[in-house]
Amino acid sequence: MQQRHLLRIATFSFAWLLAASPVPAQHERREKSKGHNHHQRFDDPAKWSKSFDDPARDAWQKPEEVIRSLALKADTRIADIGAGTGYFTVRLAKSVPGGQVFAVDIERKMVEHIESRAKESGLLNVCGVVARETSANLPEPVDLALLVNSYHHIDARTAYMRDLAASLRPGGRVAIIEARPEAEQGPPKHFRLPVARIDEEMAAAGYRRIAKHDFLPRQNLLVYDRSQR
């Protein structure tokens, strides 16, 4: 799987996690070919928003509880990596009125959709970022990077997270939300990563886990900062 597909295919995880939605046939083809489905694109934000922003998602994604657990300050600067249609972006922006939220996605139309959505909502602290193949391409350092169902799609995760570290401010954190291996609903089992494996990979990239939250019924929420070396 090449890294240029990272944020594009990450959106499939949401389709799997949305139990009320049928599984797209395109995902089945992608799974069988280990991710090399070059025909499926996410350049129709209006279409995908029907699933990703479905109010029913709130019951298990618990976005407000996620945000509270991250103990954000009014001026926190955040990167929402794999932002999709902006499900978390708009909520984060409202939580940090004096801060900044970078909505990062590899699909330009998704980024443009989020920027329009933020403007319509009067959120002036949202900045869209089109990611590069191997980097979030952040224009400025941030206090927090949030990856929701994106981490497991990164091929060279250690290298990617090392690169991301350069975009963290002193004391910066990385929050990773990934499907529980034992959860009844979620992406295919081979996409799910045990906490121990994520910890190991993050340690190799120079991070240490500082928190693990278990309130999400289908996912783990892990928080890391930079190791003191």
C-alpha cells in the first residue's frame, strides 16, 4: 500500500464502523487487492458526508467526550490528520476559539469542503491542508495531532511519525483512535492493531504513551508525547 492512499483509504474505516451503512463493494475489492484499488476516489464530499457526518455516529464515536479527554486549552493548535468531511474538525474548532485547527487530507476536494463548511459555520480558526504522500505537510507546529482511524493505513508508520514529530510544539501530543481488535463492529480484523503494537511502533519513532482511554465502545484512544532522550 503506497502512502499516497493513506488518507484516501482511511475513510473506508468509517464506512466499516458505521454499522447502519452497507459495506461498499469497492471496499471489498480493495481489501482483496491489499489496498490497490485505484478507481475508488473520495472526491465527492457531499456523498461521503451522508455517512461520515450521520448523527447516529455520535452514539459510538462520542466526539464531545473525546475532546474533553484531550484537555484542550482555548488557544490549542491542532492537526486533524485524515479529516475527511470535517466530523472532528468543526467540533475541535469550536473547542479552541483562540487556537487553530489544521484539517489535513490528501483529497483536495475534501479539504475545500471542510473550508466551506467552516466558513458557513463562522469558524475562522480552520485551515485546510492538502497532505503530501509521506507527510501531513503542516505549515506550522501544533500542540496536538489527532488521527482517527488513519494510523493503521500508514505503511512506514515509524518514519511517518518521526516526520510528524518535527511539527509538534514543545510538550506536543499525538492522539490515536483505532478500532479495538476484539470489537464486534469495525474494519476487517487484519486492519486492527493491538495497543502493544502501536506502543512499540510509536516508541521506535521516539514517543511514549501517556494515556489510554477506554470509554469508546469500538475503539481505543491512545495519547503519546515525545520521549525524553
